[in-house]
Amino acid sequence: MQEKEIKEIKLDIEGMTCASCVKAVEKSISKLEGVSFVSVNLMDEKAVVKFDPSVVKVKDMEKSVKKAGYGAMLISDDDYDRDEIKRKKTVRTFRNRFIFSSIFAVPLLFISMAHIFGLTLPAIISPDLSPLNFALVQILLVIPIIIFGRNFYIKGIPLLFKGEPNMDTLVGLGTGAAVIYSLFSTVEIILGHSQYVSGLYFDTAGVIIALISLGKYFENLSKSKTSTAIKKLMNLKPKTAILKIANSQKEVPVEEVKVGDILIVKAGMTIPVDGTVISGNASIDQSMLTGEPIPIDASSGTHVSAGSINLDGTIEMKAERVGKDTVIAKIIKLIRDAQSSKAPIARLADVVSGYFVPIVIGIAVLTFIVWILLGFGFVFALTMSIAVLVIACPCALGLATPTAIMVGSGKAAENGVLFKSGEALETLRKVRIFVFDKTGTITYGRPKVVDVMPINYDKDELFKIAASMASKSSHPLDKTIAREYKSTLFEVEEFQAIAGRGITGIINGKRVRMGSAKFIEYKDELSIKDGETPVFVEYDGKIIGFIVLSDEINPTAIKTVQKLKQIGKVYMLTGDNLKTAQVIAKQVDVDDFFAEVLPDKKAQIIEQLKSNNVKVAMIGDGINDSVALAKADVGIAVSSGTDIAMESADIVLMKNDLEDIIKAIELSNATIKNIKENLFWAFFYNIIGIPIAAGILYMPFGISLNPMIAALAMAFSSVTVVTNSLRLKGIKLKGDVKI
């Protein structure tokens, strides 16, 4: 049976204003056959959809969303510039809407409220002397405001009849009721019933629309500040590159650079694509990519990444990864995916929002009925129900989680930690078992010469002979010896590698053999530490000494393990032999270790550790770690590892600094705390605000809420949530974490 093909896409959603909209859009897409997953984010107005393309088409999704009252369009992952333009356009729209609404709302409010402040209007529009003119001038002023706020009516009201009311519906119903009743009062004035002049609520509708536009302007302005991490990275991407053609240079758009092209990067320029330096020397600042403040010295053979800055010197480099394959492009994609994803805690807001708006409408209707039955009259009851409709704020609920996720993941990226999803950001703080791969994670995974031990021979000469032989070999240990010897080499003749044993050759006319003690037939006791590997050298039939190599422990591993042991258990996994594993485990001081473990067994061990209902994190770097990384509750990959490991992981550490795991946990704790604060204030605001608007304090204390004040409170509740999330940008990471 053929396995289903599952495709993942992103849709740009238009017209969402609150958490209820999110629920409606998700429902409209998820009901389609063939759709297996939908996640809609109010913050960046995107929908991530997983589906079977043989069953459902993108056009079907777009039609279904449109039918629900919103817009949907397929987008690629490279549309950040378009998103930025859209965001700026939205900010500008609400700013203009507020300005133009205010031009009419201010005189409208002045005319309607002048008598309260003891001011006298001209006789021609006086409510006492010319009640009809008083009403007509307000109609003329409110019409432009209604036109500016038309979306509340042409989008919000129809959604009520579709069974998916949202924030626009609440505002549309509240202001619409005020306008309709005011028009009724105007008709009564025309019929000669001048007492209805006190029943004009055009100012309520006009000012509410203006205030909500102001709130939306500030909300979108604040939202635009949450994606500064991506903005900084986007600014790093150069627009042009200097292409070397024969003996000439040509400046070309970076999009035209192809793999294999030779590029020239001068001092002060940004590295245009990923590649390797082939000539020249330079000091490269990679801080924006890795968070590492110390520049690297680049020379022939050094790998450099797009977005890094050449501080001094001129280099020639060979392009190896271009466009969306560059490290910076992948980082931007990872951050955007994380910011678009939902943390499990967001489901609480989703569930509540599904019922929120219908419940608010029910409370508004009930408020109207109760005050009528209590004998307070139609106008009072209507005022109270309008206040209920406009004070309710599903926006704050909808923004509580995504704003914090967006700022938190951006802050992490600035510190060299890439969260690939909101779920990883939330789950990390719950992890109590940390499992480290050894090679390439706890250790650097590259052997280092720790000593040169001559046996009745000159030390420098021994190293030179060994390095000369090693320079011809492809064995990792030999490569290390050759790399670490910095002087001239002997000529080697008749070189031969004997698989699994050693190498032979002739130097200065004499036979050289180099390899293990068994190969050289060395039988004496050795004075080396556990975990060290000797490579023996035999010259002209005599053993002249050995080179001692050892895998170097990442200096941050010991500190990190000690800190993690304060919050849980730390284990080490390795495919290496038991003796070497024991040495490393003792040096790093893990709680326990598993040696001689094959890749599939690594995943089984992770499953075993998870079986006790404890959250498990796996930290690794290689292809052989990818299954275990995927199997763990949280997979953490170090960026020096393979692309496969980074793809399988949930979190990527851009530096080889394991202490960044502690920073990641700190940020996880801070972000979830921030989300909880946001949800508390969103719930608290509605739980307190709606009953007060309904008039719960009127009977005992005579306190009621003017609908305009309710609108102002609603408008700024969302701003409060976004502003609280922005506090995460200023968090100081201490590099310490406890339960």
C-alpha cells in the first residue's frame, strides 16, 4: 500500500482581528477532507497547513476561508519583504483611520456633550432650540466615521449569521445599535417628539470607532516591534556580490551568484553567500549569526557564512551554498517557522475564544432584558448592552501567546539559540532528563595531539617523520598529526596504507612504519592516560617513539552538566568503547552513561527514559543522532553538526557552547511566564470588565460604564498584552537555572 504524500504550505490570511477569527479560519480549513493539520497565528496572520495534495487542493482551502469571511493566499517562505510592506500598510491604515475618524469624532463629541460641561451651542444647532438640526448635524458627522469603520458592519455583522462572530461583530453590533436607535430618535424628532433629543447616541458610535482605530494602530505598531530579530538578519543579507571573472571584477546582484563562482570580499563588506576562503586573510565578525562576539581569523580553507562581516583584509572565496541554502536563509526560516507555530498553552486561548464572542453577545442580550425588566427603560438598557459588546476583548486572548513566542524566539536567536517551534519553547522548561551524545557534543569529535614521546630519539625529528608520513594518509588520526605539525616535511616515497593497521613508506632511503602498537609489535608498558591513543613510529627497523592523541572535551560541557544536574539527571550516549566512555563520563561527571550504542539503540534508550512519564531532551550533532533527536521530547543539535541532525532537532545551538542550553531553558521559563501573565490579564480584564459594563455595580454603588470608556479600555487591553511581551526583549540571561 502506497504511503500518503503529506505536503506543508503557508497561507497568508487577511481580515483576522481576534482569537475568534483564528478559530473560524482553522475550522474552515480543517473541515476539508485531506487536511491533517492546521495552525493559524493571529500575530503574523499566517496559517500552516499539512494536507494530502491528491485529496484537497490549495484553491479549495482559499475558497473555504473566503466563505468563512476572510481572505487566504498561498505564500512562499521568502516573502518577508512583502510581509513587512503589509505590516507597514496595516499600521498606516489604522493610523489614517484614527486621524480621519477623529476629525469628525471630536466635533461630534463636543456638540453632543457641550451641555454637560455647561457650554452653549449656537441656536441653529441647539438641542433645545433646534433639536432636528442638532440631530442632523450629528448624522452628517457620523456618516464619514461609519464609512471609515465600514469593516465592522460589512464583515462583522455577516459573520454573526454564519455562526462565527468575532470582535468586529461585537463592535458592529454595539455601534450599529447606537446608530439605529439614534436614527429612530431622529425620526421621532421629525414627527414632533422633541423629547427624543436625549436619545441620540451618534457620538457613542463615532467615538467608539475612532478609539478602536487608535487601539488597533498602537497594537499593530507594537506588533511590528516584535520581529526585530528577523529584521536584523534580513538587513545582514547583502544585495550585491563582487564576482571574479578571469582577471576582472564585476558587481552582480547576489541572486545571480551560482555554486562554484569565485567572489571577492573586501574589508567592510558582508559575506554574500556561504563558501570557503581560497586566498587572502581577514577577520570575520559572525556575531549576528552565532551570538559569538569574538571575530574569527579567516584564511585559505576557512568556511564563511553569508551575513558575516569582513572587518579587515581582502579574501577570495568559492561559493558553495547560495539563496535559500545559506545558513542565514535557514536561520531566518527557522525563526519564522517558530514564530508562526503555536505552543500547547495557546490551545487554552483557542478553546475559550471559540465560545467567547457568542457568550458576550448572550450577556449583552441578557443585560438588555434584565434592565428593561427592572424598569430602567430602553435607553439605559441599550447603553449597558452596548458597553458589554465593546468592552469584551477577544484580541487580548488571541495575542497573549503568539506575541510572547515571537519576542522570546527572537531573543533566543540573538543569543545564538534557534527554537524551531513554539512547542519546543514551552516543553524545554519541563525537561528533567538530559541525554548527551559524546563525540562532537561533549567532546569536539576531533582528535588532538597531546604529546610527542620519543624513545631514545630526537623529539622534533620524531614529530617531523610522523607528520611527513601522516600527510599522505586519509585516516583521521594521521590527518590530525599532519595538521598540527607546522614546519617543512620530508619527501615520502613508496607510501602505502594497510587498512585497519597502519601506514608504511620510505623517508631518506629508510623504511618507516607507523600505526598501532600491534602493527609495530610494541610490547612494553605505556605511560599514557585512559582515553588517549598512541600512534607508534618505526624508523629503519627501530621504534623511535609515539604520538599521543586524545579527543578534546568541550570546555563548556563540564559546567553545563553541573548546572543541568541541579534540575534533573544527565546521561551520556556513545558508540565508542566502554573504556573511553568511562573516562569521558568521569571527567564530565554525568549521572550515568551508555557505551557501544548503535544509532537505532540510541532511539530505544530515549524511548526507555521517556517511559517514566518524564520529559527527555537529547543533545547531539551527527547523522547517527538524528533518530534519537527526533524521538526525544526536545531534540537539541549543535550547529557544528550535520544538516540532518539540525533538521531532526527542535532547537539548534549556533555556537559550540553547551552553556547555551542553560540560556535556552532560561528563555523557555521567561517566555511561558510571560504567556501566563498575558493570559491572566486577558482573562482578568474580561472577567472584571464585562460585569462592570453590564451594570453589576450600578444598583449598589451607582457606578455604570459609558460605552466610550469601555471602548477605550478594550482598545488598550491588546496593547497591554503586546507591551508585556516586548519586555522579554530586555531580559538579562544569567546562565543559571534551577527548578
